[in-house]
Amino acid sequence: MPTIFRIGRVRVRMFFDDHHPPHCHVWTPDGEVEIALADLSTMRGRISKDDYELAMAWIRDNIERLWQEWDRLNG
């Protein structure tokens, strides 16, 4: 699973040939969440509020890059 972004303990990742809807995985040592790219909703999982806010700020600022990566890995 390629890491798209990493800051400290937070990693934003995507799987090859992953299930729909398009999404990314936010991984920390304490948990993981799946974030839908279309509306940035949390599909499943749980991480700390601070880690979530850090990841979501990056995801919002880089949503086009994440769509490109989804298409590259799952297109």
C-alpha cells in the first residue's frame, strides 16, 4: 500500500485495486480510518481527534492529487 503523505505518526495511504467508493486510508499507530474522496466522509474506523484533524487538513488541500492517485492505482 503506497504512502501518499506522511507527517509524524500520520500516514495517508491507498491500496492497489481497492474497493469502491474511491477513498484513502489514514493510518496511525493507534488506529485507521477510511475517508471517501467524494465527500470526505469517514467510511469506517477511528483515530484520535488531533490525528484526524491533521490528516483532514492535508486531504482537503490535496484532494486533486488523491483523485489522481486513486485513478493511477485503481483505474
